[in-house]
Amino acid sequence: MIKLIIAGMIFVISLAATLAALLAMDGNLSMDALKAVTDPEAFAESESMKNAESTANQPALGTLAQQLNDRSRELDERKIAMDEREKQLQQREEDLGKARSELEMLQKSINESFDAATESRTTQLKTIAITLESMEAENAAERLETMPTDEIAEILLNVKDKKRAEILEAMNTESAARVIKEILGTQN
């Protein structure tokens, strides 16, 4: 269970780092882009100042015409900002799709590795069980008593019933009781 939690935490951290790296590489993590997203009015004002400098060079127009010109410029700036936001949103959606694909592939890889490890462990337990079946019960019990109780139980579950009984009988009473309790716990 702890391994799954750790794997999940590693996944979440790597996903966040990947997203930040993708934004930085695409140029979407620049200061101008962050200003445009977080404070669109300040961004529009700075753009207006730039445009005001260029209009200072134009001949004087009537007040109404100037206001219409300013309003038109403001609307153009808003349109440009909206277009930029839309592009950023589309890019983020693409990035999320890629990250989701990578996540699914990573999850599949983790599941395959976990299944392979489980299968390998099962094969090892069966091999040990076959070895114990060929030994004298006293010798097998002596070897097993040096191991942790949960491992003894896992191994003995793969041993034939008759041989398991002989091995448990050859073990000291306290060890045999712990192993039987562990076997009962794993079968439920």
C-alpha cells in the first residue's frame, strides 16, 4: 500500500514538473504572458502607452475622431489579448492531452512491472515450496524458523497439505502457532 502511495506521489510531482517545463519551453511562462493573464488591465495600459507614443506623431484630429480612434485601438488590443489567451488555452489543452497520454503509458508500465514482480515472487515461493517438500520435515522446519513469520506462511501455502502438516509439527510450538495464525490471516 505504501509503495502505491509513493508511486502516486512521484507521479503527481513529475506531472507538475512536466507541465511547468512544457510551459517554459513553449514561452508561455514568460513575464509578459503572466501579466496578460493575471492583470489584463495593466497589460492593456502598457500597450496603450506604447500606442500613445505612436499617435503623438500623427496630425491632430477632432476630439470625437480621436476618441473613436482610441476606442478602436483599445478594441484591437483587447482582440489581440483575447486571441493570445485563446492560443495559450489551446496550447495548454494540447499539453494536458500529451501529459495525460504520458500518464496513461506510465501507469500501464507501472502495472506491468508490478504484475511481473508479483509473478516473479510467486514463482520463487513455489520453487522454495518444492525444495521444502523434498526435504525432511525437521530440516525444513529448522530452516523456516529463521525466517519472518509472514514469509514462512507464504511459502507453506505453496506446500502440499500433508507435507505442510509435517513441517508445522516439526516446528517449535510457538513458531508453529504464529505461522498458523498468519496462514489463517492471509486466506481471509
